[in-house]
Amino acid sequence: MKFPFVSIIILNYNGMRYLKECFSSIRKINYPKNRYEVIMGDNNSRDDSVAYVRKNFPWVRVLKLDKNYGFAEGNNKCVEHAKGKYVVFLNNDTKVDKNWLIELVKGFDYDEKIAVCGSKLLFYGKPNIINSAGGKMTWIGAGYNIGYKEKDQEKFNKLNFCGNVCGASLIIRKDIFKKLGKFDSDYFAYCEDTDLCWRAWLYGHKVLYVPDSIVYHKLGGSFGQKENFNLKICLVQKNRLANIVKNFESQNILKGLCISAAYDLSRAIKFLLSKKPQNVLPIFRGNILFCKSLNRLMQKRKEIQKRKVLSDSSLWKFNVFASLFESLKEEKKYSF
């Protein structure tokens, strides 16, 4: 096979404890070393990550940013320095299989309209349990991970189109990434991968899940699992509502917002009943931030709807959206 030049981008923020295993696993992949580069974009870490990488992994190109730009804009800035035809976004809290990259690249041979491919993600501590086997978009503007917390089995080993893939390991053609408008920098973190894949579908491209590209994911590389839980709730709330307004056709926006409101009410009740009232406030903060951004969102919506070539009904035929029942069933697996 041909080996196109690939830029592997790893964004880091105070994640030094993860970097040794991540970079060491990349160096063991069976992709020619002269056909890829690794860029670590550092969001102004305070834990000596930059010095550590420069000393121990001199083959990694370090891009030291002046502040914490978050996942979305931090990765956008790294792409401007990428030399590859393809760019890979890989989380710092991962370990990759030796076939990880070569299988991702091979995914583009499956269909000429493919713009994005994503890996099978397994939980690092439980490598027989699925973190993500592709994903679908939902009525509330989020994406859900297919197979989440299920045992890895044959049904997750099929190469297929999906609504979205997780940004923890995602490859995209660089020219298409720029044509799509990159990650939405207003998102900071969360739901930006769903938004990117959604726009790819709307603009006539396809998204592919590649099960032979395997990544072991620890979770919480920069945000942590518990210490920033409320911030995560707030950002997910704001960003998924933005996805509804930007990407749905007019007749589906109201439906999406109504379902979202019912979902919020059920979450608030659940938090209150479980004696976690502190988790309710971030939902409302997310709503406030969403409302404050409506003018910008409407401008973005205007551009997206003008450029799109596929309707919502057309996307349903590709099975990229989850049904309401499917969404509710999957939501029970998540903690928020």
C-alpha cells in the first residue's frame, strides 16, 4: 500500500503522567517513521510537560501555546503547523496498537467520499470493554458512543459508516478539515467531534468506523474524571445545544430543543434525588452561555445551511442519527 504522510497531533494540558506511554506506543506502530510526524500542542501546561517531552522524545515537534485554548482551538492551531495530507487527533491519555495508524489510513480506500475515520476505543483498565465503536448523533445535539461499556465482541468488528467518531482518535484529510471550518473554537471542549462529523455528512462526505484501528483510552487526560465534572456538564450542555441550532433543519430545531428541555428536567430531578444539587447549576449555566452565543450561532447556522448538500431526511437513511428510544436507552449508561 501507499503510505501518505500523516501528522499525528496530540494536545496536552498538564498531562505529563500520560505522555511516556502514549509516545512510546506511537513509536512502535508499523507505519514507516519517515511517513509521519508527531506534534504535541501544549496548552500552556504547568507540570513541565514541554521540558519532559523535549528531553525524552526529541522526535516529537512541540508547539507551545501561550494559554489554554481548549481541545477545539488548540487542535486547530496545531493543524496550521501540520505537514501531512492527513491529520490525526489523538488524546494524550491513550496507548495505540501497532496497527492503529495503518488501519486508519486504509479506511480511506473503502469509499471515495470518506473524509473522517475513527478508531475502536477500548478502556485502558478494561481492554475487553468498549469505550467507543463509532457513534451516532442524537436529537439533543450530542453524540453517543456505540457499544459504550459493553463487552468487545464480533458485532463491533465490522467496518461501517457511522454518524460520528470520537475525537480521542480521529483521522481526517487536512484539506477537508479546513473546508469544513475546522473544530468550532467556541466549544473549547466536548461535542466538537460530533459537530465536525455532522458537518462532514451535511457537506456530502462520509464518516467511517475502523474496528481494526485499536486504541486503549484512560479517560480524563486533561479534564480529569471527577475534579472538573461540573465544568464538563456546563460545556456539554452549551455545545450540544449549539449543535442543534447550527446543524438541524428548521423544522427539527424546535423538536430537538423540546426533547433537550425534557432531558434537562429529568437530569435535574435525578441529581436532586441523589442529593447532588451542585450538579444542577452547571446545566443552567450551560443554558445561559448558549443563549448568550445565539447571535454567533445563527451566523454559523446560516453558513452551514447554505453550504450543505444533504437534508436531515437523507442523513436518516445513512443511519447516522439515533432514534429517540435508542438515545434514551444509551443515556442510562452515562453519569450525566
